[in-house]
Amino acid sequence: MGYWNEVKEMVIKGLNIAAEGIKEGAETAAVKGREGVTYVQLKKDLFIEHRRLQDLLSDLGDKTHDLYKEKKDIYADQSIKDIMDKVVAAEEKCKKIRDDIEKIGKENQGE
């Protein structure tokens, strides 16, 4: 599945969660609506973090390319290590957000 198809499906899923909540009554709608909004906010956060990760990987590629052209040791370069630390942190943040999204999805499937 393509990235933008996944984006579309997740937004639709978030909106469906909110819509289902509204159908269940005022009290339940408030809870479900918050869950739907939270779901969509988490998806937004995930997409922003994916974009940040994409930028970091682009920076890593640029720096690696420059070092390669200069025939320098890529593994010894501190800027490569710094970028990799940021990449690993961004990946972990993406995984955490994705876990939170899946948790909301599983909670709503069980009902």
C-alpha cells in the first residue's frame, strides 16, 4: 500500500471512529469523539515525524555522498554519528506513536 493511501485510510478511520461515537448518544459521543480526535492527532504527529525522519535521511545521504566523494572515512565522521542518533530517535518516536494509534484502534474494535 502506498504512503498516501495509508494516510487517506488512517484519516478516514479516525473520522469513522468519531462518526460512530456521535451516533451512540451524547455521553458516548463525547468519549468516542475525543478518541477519534486523538486518533487523527496521533496520525498527524506520525506523519510529521515521518517527514522529519525523511529529512534526516536526506541529510544523511547528502553528508555520506560528500564524504564518499572526498574519499573520507564515513564511519569516523562525527556529523554522520550525530545524524544517525537523530534518525534512531525519530524512528523510536514513530514506533511509539504507531503503538498508541494501534492501541486506540484495538480498543474501538473490541466494542
